[in-house]
Amino acid sequence: MYIALPFLLLSAVTWEHPAGMITDATLAEVRQKVETQAWARDLFDGRERNARKWVELDITELRRIFPRVGGNVYHNFSCPKDRVRLTFDIFNPDRFTCDTCGTEYGPHTDAGIYPPEDRYHGDDALKAGYVFHNALSQYAVDMGMVGRVTGDSAMKARLIDILLLYAEVLPTLPLRVPVDINQDSPMHRQYNRILTYHREGDNTILYNLAQAYELVRDHMTEEQRGLVERNVIQRLLDDIMLEPIYLYDHNNVYQWHRTVVQAALALERDRSHRLVLWLWRLQPRKSQPEHRSMNRDPGDPLQSGRRVLGTGLGLPPVPRATPLRVRRAVP
């Protein structure tokens, strides 16, 4: 049976996993298309080849290259001379090259875009931290998808290694609150961050990691699941995403909405009144955002926000924001 999420969250629930953007139905359709359509097979093979590089990476090297400081804004990851973005090799995140002038830079180069007192200032080590986490979290989803579709146990095991590494590192990273933002402003919390430069960046990483976790959670021990849920998903959801009243009107507001839903499903939050208030913005009408991203055409897959192995591999369009419908198992 299908029921609206507000009622689901406030009643007894039997949870089905994987939940959220990728379900068993999604995986079945991916398998069917990979088996019957050449374009899908080519796309899947490319994702599998890239994911395989992480399986083949020695765990010691994985731990070495994993950033242990919060990142900063990605567009400052640029050449101080030419102002073009530097090349980034996620497996060699210590040296960066400008394709225009050929100069190679170390991890503490300041591109000079922002002055030191600006909240977006940072050397390339900080900027590369965002690029690293953004890329790795997307690879994590691919590893989970490939592991589920093919049954590759090594792929699943490496994904678990990565999730546990996030669970180890995230508790050591502080919540960074910009000192130049008025804390009395009703919208100041969007500037808080842990892994990147802004909620805008952290939310994408949470979205990806929550999806990846859903795809591999049934291969983890209870202790491992607890670590990932508490230290990664719950930390980012509570410290970065949730607010009692949501006032924003940004062109990417749908991304924040989908992230909260995906993370809540991964945590099985069935009685979170605060979450319901955030999702459905139960405040006076005049304070609710009126933005095109919240009123997208449900028949247009390009506006659906679903992007896992391409829009054509089994991802139906997202319905309108209210009510969101999720599946509940019948006892």
C-alpha cells in the first residue's frame, strides 16, 4: 500500500530497504536494461570500470589520500596565473596542474580569489577537499549500484570501507560557523558546513552517502550500521540540513528536499516531527517559497533530480513535492 510520508513518519512503520531514490524496483529495471539494451550496457560498464579502481586501491593508500580537514568552495580550485580550474586526479590529490600554462601546484597554493578574512578563502588543500568528497560520494553510489546489480562482493566490501572511513573522520571535523554572518539572521544556518563550503555542498555529499549506505546496509554488521548512521548520516542531517522553519527560495531547493528525505529513510526516522515540519514547511503561507524547482512537471525526467547511471536506467520522474509518497510494507 502507499501512504503520504507525513502520516508514515507519525505512525508505526515497517521499513523496506533499499529505500529512497534507489529501490529493488530500480535495481530490477537497471538489470533488465543492461541485459537488453546496448547503450545501457555501455553506460553501466563505464561506471563499473571507474568503480573498480577503488576496489583495486590498497586500503592504506585510501586512508592516506582521504582528506581529514573540511573543504572550501570548489570554484577557487584554480590557477593563480590563468584563473582556470586545475586538473584533479582523485588518486593523486597532492599535486594539481594547470592545463593552460602547465604549472604544477602543491596542496597549499592560494589562488588569490578571496582575501584571507573571507569565509570562502582557502588554499588548494581545502578546495580539493570538496572536489574529493564530491567525487568519492558519487563513486560510492556507483559502487553500491554495481555491487547490487552484479553481486560483486569485493565492490560491496570496499564501499563499506569507505563509509566506515567517513564514520571515523567526520566526528573529528568541527561544525564551521562563519564569523561574518549575523547569527540572528533567520537564514544564517545555510552557511554552516562540515565537509565543504556551504550547506549547498554538504547536502550533495550527504545525499550520495545516504544512497550508497542504503545499497550496502544489509551487508554490514549492526555495529557498522550504527557508526555510519550516527557519525555520518545523522550528523550531516541534524547539523547541516534540518531547520524548524524553512524560508529559502533558491534554485537548488529541490536538492535539499531530496537529501532530507533520503537521509531520513536511511535512518528510519518514523517519528521526527521536526523533519515533517521541514519537509512540508508548515508555517504561514507567506513564508513558503514559491520557486519553479518545487513545482516541476512530474512528467519531465530532466527536472526530476534523479541521476543514477543516467535518467534512462530505471528512474521514474519524481512526483510533486507534496505529498511525497513512499512504500510501506503491509504487516
